Amino acid sequence: MTKSQAGLIADIGATNARFALADRNGIYKEKVLKCGDYPGLSDAARAYLDYARPDKPPQAAAVAIAGPVIGDRFEMTNHIWSFSVEETRRQLGLDSFHLLNDFKALALAVPYLKDKDMRKITAIEPAAEAPIGIIGPGTGLGVASLFWDGTKYRAVPGEGGHVTMAAVNLREFSIFQQLLKDKYSHVSAERVCSGKGLANIYNALRALEERDDLPERTPEEISAAALKGSCAVCKESLDLMLAFLGRVAGNLALTLGAHGGIYIAGGIVGQLGDYFDKSAFLAEFYAKGRFKDYLKAVPIRVIQHPFPAFVGLQADIVENG
């Protein structure tokens, strides 16, 4: 594959559709589009190609998307896009179209990330060839893993964001009861550990505290108010969300034996800086009774690469495109 024959890569979330061109030499012409501005994936892809104007039309595409990839038909979990993989391939005039879970693409990227692409939360170094976990709160909560096959790491996608979330005290239990009463039949990790989850916690606390004086807020507004210290309910909401993230990440580390590391992705944590470091994340990550010391040997990193999925998609399109 040469630069003039670059393939199309895309990382599609519930809010943003990130596109670029990629070949074995690099990643080019990154652009972020809003999913809500386009009726479907093929429309957004055509708009991107009109912008990028590659020397030659791409013949291959690797697209990471939020949700389970099973069969030809795909429906996004947190957005209205629904499409056929084969029909999209034909619409875009491609020879090959590889659709993969967005967190599988992130997992594929981890072996290629440099020190500058991540921030160390703990000083522990990864054990060679050990399992690796990837977790990230964005609009939803993504989870994936990497396992060594004897030659290289293999990425395994999953839907770990939808595991049942456990409450460990009366305050959390009251919040979950409120969510079950008002909105959901199941309180998963994603319901309290994501952008939408942050809003869920805030609204549950408003109801529990009978704070009709507090306005409805977006996740971004809740985070901003928490960081400023201008709203106690916003701060408690963000603090709880980060505690829940630590609890789920610790469960993931135990399940995988992730001494290759836990890598935190997504658009929320990377923007919090020192607030994350001072949060209850680590305390909850380690709060596993007799296995606290076991988890203290697990490296924790926050991914700070602006387009980490592109790194995994580049590797995928070079190998398979």
C-alpha cells in the first residue's frame, strides 16, 4: 500500500465521526464531523472524502464504531445510525470494508503508543506479554482487552460497559434506586460511568436532595461546574462517576490478570488532569480486599493521543486492507 493508495479510516462515536486517510507511512488529513449532521455513515464518509480529496479514491476502509459488531447489519447503541456493511461498501465504491468495535481499534493501538501518548497514573511498568485492559468513559463506556498469542497481541472486543454496577454504600444504593424508579430497568456501569452516566448521577442527586432550584445540565456543564467548585451537587456527581470508574477498572484488571496494564481512554478523563489524580479512582481500583496488593502491581495509564483509534485502524488497514 503506497501513500497515493491510502485507505479510509474512521472512528465513529455517538457524537463525533473522526475520519482520516492512512497507509503504512502515516495518517493524514484528520477531520472530525458531527454524527448528527448526517443521516448515515456513508453520507458522512462522502463529506469527508470531498474535504480530503485523496490522489486516488480509497479502495479499502477500516471503521471503528461504538457497539457490538455481529453480522452484516449494524445499529449503533447510542445513536440512530443503522446500516449494512456490504451496502455501505458498495455505496463508497470500496473493494474492502472492515467494521470493528471502537474499543477493539483502541486495543489494537496500545502496542504502538509512545510514552508521549499517555500519562502514567502509577509508576509500575507493564509486564511483558501480560494481558492488557482498555476502558474508557465517553458518551458511553467502552471496554476491550489484549492477549498475547505467542507472537503478537490480539485484540478482543467486549461489552463490559453493560455489566451490572454494584453499590457499596447507602448513598450509592439510593442513587441506583432513583435511576431504577425514574429511568432504567438495569443500572449498568455505563449508566453511571460515562457522559450520560454523569448526567444520570446529577439528576438522581437533584431528585434525592429535592433540589428543584438546580437547572438541567449537560455532562460538559456538570464537569465544568465541578472543576470550578461552583456546584456541590456537580462535584459529588463527578466524584462518584470517577469512583465508579475505578471500581469497574479494578474488576477488569482482576478478571484479565492485567499486569500488562489498564489503559484509560475516552474523552472525559483526559480533560480532567489533576482532578482525576486526586479523585477516588485509585482507592476504588484497589478496594478488592485480599487482592489489593495484587492490583498494586497493575500499571495504570491515561491515553492522551488525540486520535488513538486511528493508530489501531492504521495497523488494521495496512495488515488487512
